[in-house]
Amino acid sequence: MQAAPVRANAIPSFTDALRAIESLLMSSGQRTARRNAWNSVLEDRRRAKDRVEAERVLEAAASRS
């Protein structure tokens, strides 16, 4: 008797599962808008972090003078 071949299918991540559900519930345009909005949020956070870091550098430079 020969053993059945084993298939190695990766278990989808939670994010993949949410995206699958999202694709079923939303139209393509809504998905794109949602991703664009999220990317904007991430970019705003990055800019805010950069701004705080720049302020720290400027304050440190001013206090040394």
C-alpha cells in the first residue's frame, strides 16, 4: 500500500483572510480607496515621526551653541 502524497499548502494569515472577506464584500474601487487611505495614514505617521526627530536635532544643536 502506498501513502497518499502530502500537499504543503500554507495556512493563510489573518490579514489574507481579511482581504479575502473584503474582496467579497466590497467593490474594487472601495478596496482601492481603503488601501489608499491606509497608506496615507501610514505616510502621515512617518512624516510626524520625522518631524519630531528633526525638532530634537535642532533643539540639541541650538543648546550646544
